[in-house]
Amino acid sequence: MKELKEIFSNLTSNRTPNYSLDGQVLTIDNKDSNSYIELWDVNLFAIDIDDDIKGDFIMSLGDGEGNAIYYRLLGRVH
């Protein structure tokens, strides 16, 4: 959360999204649209899942109804 605060501190207050972390769910809204919200679920993996999922960190964007609509895979840089 410290890194997010540093990044958002460079934006004007009317352009800075609100965000909160509750367990493994990161919620981000958009001040330009009252109906816009992002729900990111964070998953950490200690081992490779298979040949397609080799990384340490997967984030999934939810639709608010429990369904993942987008995945982001972040791998460790050695």
C-alpha cells in the first residue's frame, strides 16, 4: 500500500482513485464515474502451476458477481 500512496501522491486529488485492500481483494474506483469499480483478487503461488502459468503472482479482475473477467500474470525477475 505504501507504493500505491507514493504513486497516487503525484496525481491531483480529483484524479486520484480511491483504493482499499481487504484480505486478498484490492478495490479501486474512478472519480469520473460513480458506477465504475475494479475488484482485483490477488493470488501468490510458491510453485509453477503448469506450462502456461509460471509465475509468482496472479491478479484476477472480477465482475462483481464472483466471475473473473481478466487475468494478469506477473513473474519474478531474477
